[in-house]
Amino acid sequence: MKITILDASTYGEGVDLDVFKQFGETAIYETTSAELTKERIVDSDIVITNKVVIDKELMQSATKLKLICIGATGMNNIDLEAAKEYSISVKNVAGYSTHSVVQHTLSMVLYLISHSRYFDEYVKNDMWSKSDIFTHLGRNFYEIKGKSWGIIGLGAIGEQVALVASTLGANVHYFSTSGKNSNNNYRQVSLENLLKTSDIITIHAPLNEQTKNLLNSDTLAILKDDAVLINVGRGGIINEDDLAKAMDNSNIYVGLDVLENEPMKENHPLLAIKKPEHLYITPHIAWTSIEARKSLIESIVNNIETFLN
């Protein structure tokens, strides 16, 4: 049995990939380019990939391949029809990062509504030491209690965010992008209603035909003044060119952990906005707590054990 891990670097330090050696010879590659994928999987029985694409042509050449384990929930990097045609099992993982994503969502909201960047720089730029009073009131910030918190996508993660927001005293309502999620604990509203009335908006939806460019020049234009918009779902749900223009033409605050193309392209329009202090971007890390990554590896191990048994 040969196991090949194609993009080990995406699991980071602090996780044990040697655990896969119990199943047989294990080849571990930090990264794998499209040009190298074929030769690295050609004699593999099991392939573990996070984001490396495996298409029909690659499956045709990998005649020993029996199982593809995806180190993520999304399966769009695998040709599932071809896998079915060649009797290759495909297993993903789900639920491993819920608490990590919820925590990062809250941290982004707090960073923006509390103007953390401004106050931190005020102190570190030696401004506080020159002050005549003990405090500094250079930016107004508000409490979450009593504010309207809109959630786009009330799946497992969205529901946990709703629970946290409610605990903090927010009035939660949601828009179901699939139209299938219903939760009597919170009020379901239209997308237009949510965007018009929410002080805080957090996105926890997948990218599909219904959500692609869901937030664009038209829908972004109806956000409240000083609204905070957070996307920890998928890049592509917000049109980034339209978002850059909206941020220049309004007074909204935006936190992004995902972009349409990752890593971020050079000269991205969001890097040239007029008010950079209104924007907080992290490099797709919401899912990456050490606990979440360890749980992810455990889930892949379980998937292999289930397949072999």
C-alpha cells in the first residue's frame, strides 16, 4: 500500500503526518504543482490532497489509485464523475473546524468595531504618552448588545455564530442561500432586508451558482452606514472589484478571510482603497487552529481505516 500526501504544507506545524505510515509506504510532499501531480500519484493506492486538483486524465494514469482523501470539506478539486467511472472512492472531512471558524469570525468583528488597529497604533506611535488625559476618545465604537446581526448561510458554522451573537445580546436574523435551512430560533429574512437592516453581517455560505457574486455593486450599495461585513465563507461570494469601489464610496468596514483567488494577487484592487483602516484581511486562516488541524488529520485517518475495513 502506497500513500501519497501532495500538499503537506497546508496542514502546518504541530500535526503528525507520520501517522499515515501505519497504512504503508508514505510519500510526503510539502507542495505539488500541476506539472508534478501525475508522476507523484501514478503508483499510489491512496492520495491525500487538500487543494491539489486531480482530474480525469490524472485518474486514467494512476491505475492503482483506490482512494482519494480530501483534507477539507469542499470537493471541487476532484473530478467526482471520473472518480465514479474509475471506481475510486473519494472521502472529504466535515465539522473539524467549526469552533475555529466561529472564533475567527468573532475576532474579526471585534477588531473592526473596536477600531483595534487605530488604538494600537495610537499607543505605539507614542501619542498616548503625549496626552493630557488618561484615556483617548479618538474613535467611537459600539457594543454588540442590541445591534442587528445578519447571517448569510445558517449551516453548522452559521448556527454557532448565531448562538455566540445572541449570547452577546445581538438581534440575529438570517438569509438561507439554499432556501433549505430553517431555524425557529432566529428570524429568516430576504437578502435585501438583511443587508439593509444589519449592523453586522457575517457570511458562512458555500460558493455555488446561487452565491457567486451574491454581493455586488447593487447589493453592496444598500448596506447601512458603518456596517461591518465579514466573509469567512468562500471567496467569490463577494465581487471584489465592486467591493473596493463600495468601500471608497461609502463608510463600511470589511473583514475577509477568503478571496476569489488565493493567494491574493499582486496589485489587488482592495490594496489600493482610500481607507485601508476599514479593511481587515487574513490569509484563509479561520479554519487553522491547532485543534482543528489535528482533528482534520484524525478524520482523514478514520476515513482510510473505514475504507480499508
